[in-house]
Amino acid sequence: MSSVEMSGTFALGDLRVRRLGFGAMHLSGPGVFGPPKDWAGALAVLREAVASGVNHIDTSDYYGPHVTNRLIHEALHPYPDDLVIVTKVGARRGKDGSVLPASAPHELLSAVHDNLRNLGVDVLDVVNLRNMFGVDERAAESIEAGLATLADLQHQGLIRHIGLSNVTPEQVAAGLRVCEIVCVQNKYNLIHREDDALVDDLARDRIAYVPFFPIDGGLRSRVPSTLAGVAQRLGTTPVQVALAWLLRRAPNLLLIPGTSSLMHLRENLAATTVRLSDEAFAMLNEGITPLRESGPWSAS
């Protein structure tokens, strides 16, 4: 049994993936801009992830831009039959590395073809439309028009399934009126739990929820005492406990922790062997005060 198989599986439309996947964002350069300092090291991380049983990779052609998809192609093509690559459109990179909206129909069409070319595939497994307008009134129009464009490309056979990223529950509901949505990708982890109700609603409807930043940025350096205590009792690391909490939190959660480090990759994958008792799960729920933000918006 591979190191990630014990986490179980969940469906992305008619595709089934293991619940612990890999996020490719951190394989590009600083600020998700430019190439990595260690190209060979990035290739090694991708290859070990798949060799360890990961069959769900999250990417976007605006990471770099064009960097992570080219790494994925070089490291893994021809792809294993069960590998599902999920990409994201709706943004582009400025020359200074800024992340800018790119949700007009011609921009989405160009982004889809960039992903197809750089990944070396004829059909994209899943394409997430990223909301770049927060709760601004432009968001609803952008999401509805963007999904209509992606649905047309799906009808043409270029996209298999469609998802949403960085959206509110109301925007998810609006999106579902346009086309089938197989996944929602928002910021969610043990520290940031604004989407608790959305996670449960999507689980009821058998729609995957993919938390980006499943490991809060400060967990490796500023560990809450409750989390540290549970990890110590289990003889594991706080990061592994935080990932195990997500795996237990709801069956539709698909994790995509990203790293450019083989050591951290192995630590993340080992989270599937961590078993949280009812007591430990309750301690984490009650003993860590979630941070409250105005929305799920984040650079991803």
C-alpha cells in the first residue's frame, strides 16, 4: 500500500482521486514568479509525490507563469493513467509579478490552450475558474460569463470538469446555476475556518472542497499550544496533525499541501497514517481559536 492510500478517495466528477494530493504552486520561484532555484529538485519532488501514491496534482499556468506546468510535463509525462491534474484560470501575471484579473472570454480561451500545450494533453481533467473580484459586484458577472465560456470549451471536448476558486457560498450557488461544479477551492485550515458551513453543504451534495493553504503559513514556526500538545501525545508533528484534522473534518476535503522540499513532502504524506481519536479531534476543534477574516480571498 502506498503512503497516501490510507487517506481514502473522493470523486471529482467521474474522476476518483486520493484525498491527499499535491499543490505545485511552490515549485516555481519566489512569490510564485519565475523558475525555481533548483529545477532538478522540483522535478524530484513531483516524481516522489506520484511514486508515493499521489494521483491529484493542483497547478495553474499562471504559476511562474508557465513554470509549474512545464515542470509537471518534464517530470511526469507520459502521465500515469490515474493521475488527475487540476488547473486554474481567471488570472495572469504582470511583468512585476503581480496577479491580475484575466477572465474575459478570449483570456480564458488563451489560458486553456496554454495549459493544454504546457501540460502536453488534449483534454484538461478539471479547470477551476478563479474569482479575482472578491465580493465586488463585478464578481457575479465575471463568474457567470467565465463559467459559460468554460462550459462551451467543455462541450468542445477541451475540458472534462469545471470548478470554482476563491468564492463565497452565494457565488457557488450562482455558479451551479450555470453548469455542474465538481470542486470548490478556497482557503481553509485548522486556523482559518470561515468556510465551515460551505464545507458541510458541499459534502452533502457530494462536491469536493479543496482547501488551498491546508497548512497555515505560521504552523511550522508558531504552533498553537493545543496543536503542539496533541502532536506530542501522538508522537508526530504539528503539521501532520493539522493535515490529519482536515482529513477527518469532512469526507469531501481533498488536500493539496505544496512544497519544494522532499523532507516536507514526506512529512505531509505521512499525515495519512495519523489517527485522531474523538478526544484529540475535539481538543483541536475547541482549543484553537480560528482567525476570522472578511472572506476567502488570497493569492493562489
